[in-house]
Amino acid sequence: MGQSVIQLDSSLGYLLKEASSALRLAMEDALRPLGMTITHYSCLELLAQRPGLSNSELARGTFVTRQSMNVLLQRLEKEGVVSRPASAATGRTLPTELTDRGREQLAGASAAVKRVEDAMLSGLAKDAQDQLRTHLKSCVDALEGGRPSSSPRV
């Protein structure tokens, strides 16, 4: 029986990883002058769209561990970028929200990230961009096998 061989120059998985790496580097370059990391930015973006997320929900949504997110949230709280209650209303969950300072920080970061995404998509017509989104979502759904999404999509 023949062996399946992945040809890197035609492998969609490899191309997706290459695109992901290029996007990550471009985003890091855009966010660095703002004193932010991608995780920092992603955390703020999630909180802007879904105020009150817990540490665990933010960790899942930014693809980091709960411990890493807790360290980031403590720093952001100390800097006045987010706020969390001193104690949980019920259970152990501390809902996190952006402060005015956090919203200001996010505005600059969102503009920088939007410029990166616009540059990435500049060679694609609007229809092709819409098709790419649809196809990528379909790939994610196929790999998740119908199980509920574990991370909120930004």
C-alpha cells in the first residue's frame, strides 16, 4: 500500500500555519509600539465585545492558560485597564470589565490590528474575502467535529 506524503508547497495545513505565523509577526510588530502583546490585545477585544467574561473564558478565547491570563489580568488591573470585583457574587468567578483607560488602549490597538488585516487581505476582492471567511469557519467546524466551541470567537 502506498504511503501518503505531504507536499509542503501544496499542503493547505502548512499554508495555514505559514499565514498564521506571518499574521502573528505582523500583529506583534503593530502592537509592540503600543506596549501590547497579542494576548493583551485579544483580552481587551474580547472584553469589549463580551463584558464580564471570567479568567477561564478569557484564557480560552486568547488561547493561553488560566494561569497566564490571571497574571495578565492582575497586571492590567494594576494599570487601571480592567476592573474586577474584590470577591465573586457567586462561586469563584470574578467577572472582568474594561475601564475607560482600557477602552482607550483598545481603540489604538484595534486600529493597528485592522491595518494589518487590511494589508493581509489587500490582494483579495470583497467576494474572495467573504469566501475565505466561510471556508476557514468550515475548516474549524470540521476539525471540532460538531462539539461546542470552547472559545469565544472575536
